Amino acid sequence: MTPPEGFTFPLVFTWAFPPLVHPPDLLVLATEVAGLGGVELPLEVSAIDSFHQVTDAPERSLTVVSRVPVSLANVYKGDNDPVCAVLDTCRNVSLNLLERVPFWIGDIR
């Protein structure tokens, strides 16, 4: 018996960064990570500017999020290929972001 199609659960990936000394241009970053994620891993880039006091300069925190629907029927049937492809793409995105972080947080050595 095969399970019915159409039932999915969201697989959510989140990359969150602390306040950044040298924040990236959000539009440039969004287009670059979109190229890494492709259609199988749609990525959203967002930033929050925080002010500890009114006279302080803003501190920008960055978040990258992806939501991928996973078919319960595929999981039940043991078809792991789509999920494995998404996890491989997540790894590539993670490594790319890790290369950029030292500059963003001011930890250039």
C-alpha cells in the first residue's frame, strides 16, 4: 500500500549571525546565496538593526532561512534522494557563509 501524495512537512534550515562589524550588502548576499541554493533550497536573507541606546550606532544581525517541503510519502517509501540533495546544498551554503563570517564580525587574521 502506498501512502497518499500531497502530505508534506517543512524542513527548516536557519543560519543566524551575531551583530556584525562589517555587514554585507543584503541584496548582493541574497543573490549570491540564491545561486548556491538554487531551486531546491530557496533562501531568505534578512537583517535586524539594533540600537542599545539612542546615541549608539546600529548593530546589524543577519539571518538566512530556508524552508523546504518534504513529502511524507517519499519518506515512507524510503526515497531519500531529494532530502540528501537538499542536505548537500545546505552544506555548500554553510561552508560559503563560514568563509565570509570572519570579515563580517571583524575577525580578519
